Amino acid sequence: MFDQIVKDAGLGITEIALVKSYLEDDDGRFVETKAYEKLFDYFCNSDEMPYDVAKCRSAEPDGWILEYLSRHM
């Protein structure tokens, strides 16, 4: 499922490798990447990400994305 998500989000090979590295060790800079922007847009547009998370009310979107992807590896 991970492979389909990153494909649908439009990530390239380098961005996929970057995401995998953040899944292993998130130093807090994932949010600064183009991969984050693409995944954020994907999850918001697909209604997977709860609105309160997208607006940083109940959780941080970058952490939510990484957690979601780690569960779907």
C-alpha cells in the first residue's frame, strides 16, 4: 500500500527514498521537503487526513503522515 500511496502522491524515486529515511529517523525536517508537500496535498485531497490534523489542531500533519505510512509499509 505504501508504494501505491507514494505513486498516487506523485513522489519520485529520490523523494520516496527520502520518505523512507524519515520513517526510520525523523529529525523534524520532513515538513520542509517537497515530498511532505505532495503527501500533505494527497492526504488532504483524498480525505484520509482528518481536518483537525490538517489544521494542526489535534496533531501535527507531518507526524500523522509518517505514522500513517509506517503502518502501511
